[in-house]
Amino acid sequence: HLLRAALAAHNAETGARVKPQLIYFHNEREFPAVETFVADAVAAADAHLFTYEMGIVDGLRLHIQAQKEAGMPGIIAFVLGTREGDPNSKGQTSFSPSSSWMPPFMRVNPVLSWNYALVWRFLQEFDLPYSSLYDEGYTSLGTVDDTKPNPALLRPDGTYMPAYLLEDWTLERAGRVTKTKPKASGVAGGAEAAQPTAGSEPAAPAQARASRAPRLGMRRSTSSARTVGLVIIGDEILKGKVADTNAPYAIEQMRKQGL
């Protein structure tokens, strides 16, 4: 969505007609609902989709090579949805070169500092589409083999609340099944072999937590978010004698908390 907005602004300013370029690494164990969402999103955005039936590293290597052979100038960059706390986010900034074990490209991370609540606020306030799985209790999507509905959203009747009603944002990946690591055999595993599942402790019943959950609104309605007010005290600041540096820092920190 952010990429489309940036391209729309670019096209309006330059008169160009640049389409979004998207890349998708298909997995035979993908959720059918995810495949449907990808197809619908590509059609709605009038985007060009590159699909690779292979792993991410091999697919990226093949794609980058093909783009260079087609005459694409400069450094190839990919806009990602990586956020702080994701398994591969450590050390990344808004612009980060790819890891040493991957082909060279620039990672662009526009939502790196966004937390779980801010993602849902963005989707709901701008009435943006998302996969139907999030309405079924899923909060983090992998494949059908390693992804379950989030147990923190389980209702007493066995159904699940939608993802945007998750109260404890640290449990975003609680529905991801921990992959079993092979026993040590003297050979190191892959760089990102098994990812731990966040929030292994049992959560409180969903019904008991529902009234305390951050009410981010329904899927297609504008949400009411928590707000914070800042009181600026000091004649030097109010009279413009001293530049206020506290407010920008406070605003930045509060945005990271979804305020």
C-alpha cells in the first residue's frame, strides 16, 4: 500500500506510468486464502507480479540477475514489511544492504518502527484490504504446516476473535508452530532454520480479555485509537527563545507504542 502511494505521487509529479513491481515466492504449502489475496491485490493494483517456484534466496538471485540482464541500472532495492522484533530484523534500519548470505540488494523498510497496533490502525483507517485469515484468528502467517490461529484469541465456544483484537501485541507470533531442529550432527544448520514461537506461556481466556483489548474497530470501520496529550511548560520554549527538542523525541517514542 505504501509503495502504491509513493508510485502514485511519483507518476503524478513526472507524468510517468510506472506500475508496482511485486515479487512472490510460491510455496506449495501456502494457504489458499493467501494465494487468493495475492491474486486479488495484484489485479487491484494493476501491478506486475514476478512469481518464483523456489526458495527466497535462489529466487532473489535469479530475479536480480534477470533484471540486470534486462538493463536495469543502479542498485536493485526491495520494499519489505519487516518490523522491529521480526526474526530477521536485528540490526536493520530504514535502508539496509542485504545479508552476506543473500544476493546483493538494498532492503527498504518503511514500517520498521511500526508496532502491531499501528499496522492495524493503518489498514482500518484507510479501509485497506487484507487476507481473510486475519478475521479467523490468525495473526502471523507462514504455511499451512507451521501456522495456527492465535490461541490468545480463542473464545470459550471454540471460535477465534479477529487479529485486530489481540490484546498482548508480543503474542503476535503465538500461532506459529515451532519447527523442530535436527539433532546436532557436526554440520551447522541454515542461517534461519528454526524460528522460536513467541509467547509460549498460556494466555488468559479471550472472553475475559475482550473488554480490556485495544478496540481498533471492525475490519471496514474507522478505529478509535488511544491518544496522548503533551503539556509544554517553560517560558523560554513558549516565547521561542529555546528550541523544544523533547516533544519530537516524545512523539517518536509514542508512535512506536501505537499512540
